[in-house]
Amino acid sequence: MLDDEPHTKVKNHEAIHQQTSKSTTNPSITVSIVKSFLAGSLSGTCSALLFQPLDLVKTRLQSPVKAGEGRLGVLSVITHVLKQDKVTGLWKGLAPTVTRCVPGIGIYFSLLHSFKTYLGSDTPTIIESLSIGAAARTLTVAIMHPISVLKTRYESGIYHYRSVPDGLRKIYVTEGLLGLYSGLVPTLARDVPFSALYFAFYTKTKLFLSPDIVNKSYLPLLHFNCGILAGVLASILTQPADVVKTLMQLHPKTYPTIQDATLYIYQKEGLIGFQRGFVPRALRRCLMAAMAWTVYEHMMKKFGLET
């Protein structure tokens, strides 16, 4: 019994140490996730406020035209909106955009930070970066999709809702749960590859920056340029899914499936139809993502966390 006593004390000490380490680790995990959520939400708010007009123009360009009407270009859409609703008309749909982006981007960045910190490696491979970006975006899209549907309808000018809750209620009453999740599959087909490719491109582009450059004061500009490059590459590959998604969200009863929407676009405009709205979307996605990542990186540095 005397021989076993020191051994027992050691085991008890180890158990206490493990419990202590767990209790001190869990709060730090929670705090880091909350901080990454706040940093992401702030970055989402800034970018949503600035670049909403580009999203509105993109949605109008992708909307089906009425019989006998010609399709408008970017400048024509902007002119039409200014004549009809003045300058504030370019920010139509801002309420659901902010409602989606503030928590949505916060959720995305907190998931990204969690996966990268606690599941990823110090030097992630391309496959690992793609997987982390895809997983974070899939969960975010699934949570925030009803707001995305409402945002698209606000921007189109076809639907008129008094508020975000009113819009969600009307969609649910008239179309059911399927209406709130119309266009989910093409949205995933657009956003998941975009986020996966963007995160992979962004991560790898940052690796090319030497340590002496990274420590200088123009680091935010470098992050912004990395974001622009990653956004362009990802936008090119995901544009067709965005066009299909918009059509399904605006007219879910007419085009309930991807096949219906794809066939309509191809018959109406051919392959060029799948690139409709590319310029304003690419500008918005690139600038918005670049700004979001720049603000996020800056905020995370202020919080004392790695990205």
C-alpha cells in the first residue's frame, strides 16, 4: 500500500492537470471563435454597405426580360434605377443584404477560423484549404439561405416587401419552406466552389509574401490585392451557377429545377447567357471579398489571433 501511494498521487496530479488544462483551453477556444465572428461581422458590414449597388445591377441583368423588351446593359440598368428610384434605389435590398452578411460572414469566418485552427495543419495543402473553405461555406449557406432568397427578390424590382420579416413571412405563406430554400442547390454550386477556391488561392498567394514584406505597414494593401486575385479566379469558374440561382429564386414556380432554369437560359441566349451579369458580380465579389478579408485580418491582428 505504501508503494502504491506515490503512484496514486502522480495519477491524481495528472488527472487534475488534465482537468485544469481543459478548463483553461475551452474558454480560450470560445473567445477566439467569438472574436473571429465579430471580426467577420464587421468586415461583412463594411463591404455590404459599399458594394450593394453592384449586386443590384447584377440581379437586374440576370432577370428574365418581358416579351418585346430588349435586354439592358450595365449603364442602362443604372440609368433606369436612378430615374425610377434616384440614388437610394441603387441600395435597394440593403436590409436583407445586411441581415444576411453581418451574421453570415461572421459565421463563415468563425467556422473558417475554427476549422483552420483546430483541424488544419500549420502549412495546409491545397486539398486541405479547399476542404476548409468548402465546409465553412456549406454550413453558412444552409443557415442563411432564406435571407439570400429575399435579398435577390428585393434587388430584382419584381417583388415588393415592407420589411425583412414581412418578406420571409409572405414567401413562407405563399410558397412554403421550399420557397425560402428555392435555388439552394445552384447557390451551393456557386458559393461552395467560390469559397473553396478563394480560400485556397488566397492562402497560397499569401505564402508568396516574404516575412520582411509582411511586417511592413502596407500589409492591408497586400491582403487586398491577394483578395482581388483570388476573387477573379473564383468568379470566372462559378458564374454560370449564379445565373441559374437568380432565375430559380425569382421564379421558383416557373423554373423549379436546375434543369428547367439551365434549359431556359440556353434556349434564350445560348452559352453567353450563363455569363450574364459577370462584370458587376465579379467586381462586387472581388472587392467585397478583398475588403472583408483585409478588415478581418486587421481585426484578428488587433485581437491577437492568427489567421
